[in-house]
Amino acid sequence: MQNVIALNDAGRQGILAARATTDDMLLASIAAGDRTAMHTLYARHNLRVYRFILRMVRDPATAEDLVSQVFLDVWRTARQFEGRAQVSTWLLSIARFKALTALRQRQHEDIDQDDVLEIADVSDTPEAALDRTKTSDILRACIAKLSPAHREIINLVYYHEMSVEEVGRIVGIPQSTVKTRMFYARKQLAQLLKSCGVESIAA
């Protein structure tokens, strides 16, 4: 019994130690060839990376394959991480590149769009004010109708809670362009919701 208790205590200590380890520390260990650190980083971020990719490629099997590719790249290139962004941002940058490559290979969509003049918008977003439990299906359907570039911004900002700066790093565009796309994405989303019968927004 004492041995079992000791093992359980050791297991709990291991879990606590893993939680206390920052992503940067894990990446440094991965760069040194630590497979345990790789497993920990994967366990911590694989679901988020999968959901991010799935929203782009809209195919679960492809998304799962791309997640594996992302973390394989992390294992191979951990030494190249310079710490200029959060590790999670770096992971999503790799994920975005993988997803776009897959989409191009499928000749699915072209997300390139001309930049437009920056228009600031400080109003509340329609999707943030909706009753999510009653309108989630409508909201998802409307987001799916957005242009790929605008859908990507909504995905990063509202589903992955990325800052404008982080979105700019991931997508590779200026922060002013992120704000511009966000403005037009919100505007188009509001119009789509209205066309679906969502005339008013609950506070």
C-alpha cells in the first residue's frame, strides 16, 4: 500500500511539475532532444492546433494529419525558435502554413485579397452579443459564408482569443490590415445574421 501511495504521490508531483513548466522551457528541452518535453507540449496544445486547422480545411482526417506534421516540424526545428512570439503563436503559424499548403494542393480556396484602407471599429461584435446556446448553428453557418480571409480573422480573434498583434504575426500582415479585415468581417457577419432572421441582438 505504501508503495502505491508513493507512486501516486510521484505521479501527482510529475503532473504538477509538467504544469509548472512553461512552453518556452519545454521548447528548450525539445531542442535538446527531450522526448518527454515533446509529449508534454503535444498534450498541452494538440487540441487547440487541431481545432484551428479544422476550421480552415474543414476535413477531420486532413486536420489530424496536419497536426502530426505541425508537431513533427516542432521536433525538427525547435532550435530555430527565437522567442519573439509566444510558443502558442508560433505553433499556429506553422499550423496555418500547413493548412494553406493543403488547401492550395486541393485547389480549394484562394485567401489572397487586396488590402483596404484601415477603418477602426470599437463597437461590440455581433457574434459576442448573440445568445450562443440558441444561435450557434446559425452563427457557424454565417461564418462559413464569409470570405476565407475574413473567416480566418474571426477564427483567430474570437475562437482562439488572439490579440491583433498575434494575428498579424500568424497571418503575416500588418496590424492595421488585421483591424481592417476585422471591421469588414464583423460588418458582413451582421448582414448575414440579419438575412437569417436574427434581427436583434441580445445584450
